[in-house]
Amino acid sequence: MLIGVVSDTHMYSRSRQLPKALTDGLRGVELIVHAGDWTNPEVVGLLEALAPVESVAGNNDGPEIVERFGRRKVLELAGRRIGLVHGDGWRAAPDTAFEAFRGESVDAVIFGHSHTPYLERREGVLLFNPGSPTDKRRELRYSFGLLRLGSEIVAEHRYYDQK
């Protein structure tokens, strides 16, 4: 199963359309997972036009997004359990995300919040932050991710320079 992974779009204050590099890169995915901070509910439809969407709300999302998606969930996909959380809290985002699922049987945790691409295996759990496709902050490039679920979980970042 091929999954597109996105977080921290923070859209509509910056743009009303998704970057072409993102839409091209998500072509053919079976599902898009968004780790929160949409900041505008209208953006959901832009991604849903590409593939079905699963998500959680981030700390910058309003009640409509929180009510629709919740703040934390476990997705069961292709025989795998994927934890999904935004990652905001008192610790660094990877630590917050990992701790959100401590004691649960998950194969991977997808998170956002920091806008920083991140990939690590910790105690047998894949931690993956796709970065941001629209708000790179201190990063050199915009980014999103792809997750392949099969006999192994393979995560990769996709980078681009212009929105």
C-alpha cells in the first residue's frame, strides 16, 4: 500500500492551491495521511480530490477540524498499526509523538508540528515527520513523505524548492 504523508500545510494565509510538486508527487497514492495544522477546513477538499484522507488536528486547527478528525488515532492499514498525532506538547515533537503511543502496539508513528523532516526507528517503532509542503520555516526545502506498507514499512521524504 502506498500512502502520501503530509503535515503543517498552514494554507489559505499563504496560498489557495496545493503546490504542483506535491500534487504530482501524491499521484497514485491510495491514501493521504495528514498530521495536522491544516489551519483551514477548505484545504481538506484539495487533498481529498487526490485520494481519501485520514488526519488528526494540530494545535493551530479550529474546532471544525478537531471535531472531524480528533487529535490522536491509530490507523489499521495493510496489516499495520500506524499512530497518528500532531506532535505538539512540552517535549520535542519526535519525543511527544513517541510518548503518545508508548505502551501501545504500533508499527509506526506519523507526526508533524516542527515542520522538520524526521525519520528514525526507536524501540522498533518508525517515527516519521514529512516536514511541510507549504511552510518550510527554517528548512532549506519544502517536503512531504511517502510510506510503503508491505512486508516492511518504508518511509521516504520528497523535497522540492518552489511552491
